[in-house]
Amino acid sequence: MAERYYCPEGVSGATAVLAADEAAHLARVSRLGVGAVVEVFDGKGLARRAEVLEVARNRVVLRLDGDPLPERAAVLDLTLAAAVPKGERFDWLVEKATELGVVRLVPLLCERSVVDPRDAKLERLRRLVVEASKQSRRDRLMSIEKPVRWADFLGSKAVLEAHAKLAAHPGGATCSDWAGIAAGARVVAAVGPEGGFTTSEIDAARASGWTIVGLGATILRIETAGLALAVAVAARVEPTTSPAHGAI
Ligand code: SAH
């Protein structure tokens, strides 16, 4: 399979230019040269095949070839809101959430939060999103939003417009009891800090129509809970009846 390179300036014309990081990756890490065939994507859903035309020190010029490649689109518009775990565990969550197709990640500030999401170096995390997108052949980048307090998140546009709102809390409803989720639905899913959501945080969510969901008998770390929740939500998506998708 052809290697992928990120080209935020766009890949809709006849040529594209890779900037410093990506150019270095192509030339020095992957050791590709003139004539090599790769794929480029703009992070907004467009990916195309390309041939290397010119390799310079901090810049690679590519000739774009043919039609857009078919997009690997997410089945859901899933927002994952999570308290920030310590150290590298948040990097791990960012990488895995990207692989799993989470559309946006919202760092949460809760009553019992111990990590201030502002310290999480969001710019560096966005670079991890690019790397995970290349590796998983995802065409649209996962966005990482500004950190937000739980109370403000409950009243935010993403939440008010959601079709389903699920907050993970030990003892909540088991996955098989959740309502089915229509393909393409807007879903927000939330995970609390290591100390857990407080009773008043859970009560506030319940009062604004959230379902409180459980993820099994054991207590998971934030990043494990985030992934388990993203997978469980995807598993609740109702199968489409579209003839484009044959029966398994
Ligand atoms: N100390 C808390 C657990 C915190 S774990 C307690 O004992 O209750 C961090 C977060 O992960 C929780 O706020 C919750 O959102 C999620 N989580 C962890 N394990 C879970 C489980 N079994 N069911 C549902 N959510 C869970």
C-alpha cells in the first residue's frame, strides 16, 4: 500500500508541495525519490495518488494523479469528551481515538480533574493526530477542541445538537440496554477524571437528557474508558438497509 503524506495546503490541483516535516519523512525516513508513487491527503476528506517529481531539502513536489481516492468516512459524528489523563496516557488516547474515527476530542475540566488540559500541549497533540491519520488511512483529521468545563460543555452547541449523549460512570446502564444509534447520528460521549464524575456532575447530565452508561464491572483508566466507550457506541449503530451494503 502506498505511503500517505499530509498536505494541508490542498490536493485538488495538478501538483502539490510537501512542507518541511512531511518532506523530511518522505526523503529521509522512507528514502523515497523521484518517480515514487504515494498518496496525499488534505485532512479535510480529499486524498489522491501522487508521483514524486522533485525532492529538495525542505520541500517535495508531487504530480497529482487521477480522481480522488474513495473516502474512508466515519459511520458516526462522534464527539469524545474526556478528562485529561497524566503524561503520555493522553497521547495514547489521542492516537487511538484518531484510529477509531472519533470526529472531535474535547478535553474536559471536571470537579475532580487533576490535570489542567491547558498543559497538554495541544499543538503537539495535533501532530500526533496527523501521524495516526496517515497510519490508519483516515482522510479527515480528528479535531482537538479547546478545554472546557463540564458545566459549560453540557450547554455547548455540540451537546445541544446531539442525537445521543452518553456519560460513562461505573454502575451505569450496560451497553445492551442503550438505545440503538442511527448511522450518521451526532453522538457525544463523555469520560470523567481518575477520581470520577461527582454526583452533582452526573445529576446535571441526567437532568439535561444524558444516558449514564457503564463499561463493565472493573474500573478503567480514563484512556481505556474513552476507547471502550468509542467502540461500544460504534457497536450500537443500527445496520443500514442501503443496498450498497450487502448482508454479511
Ligand atoms: N474513581 C472512580 C472511577 C474513575 S475512572 C470510581 O471509582 O468510581 C475514570 C473515568 O472512566 C470515570 O469517570 C468514568 O467516566 C470512566 N469509567 C471507568 N470505569 C468505568 C466503568 N466500569 N463504567 C463506566 N465508566 C467507567
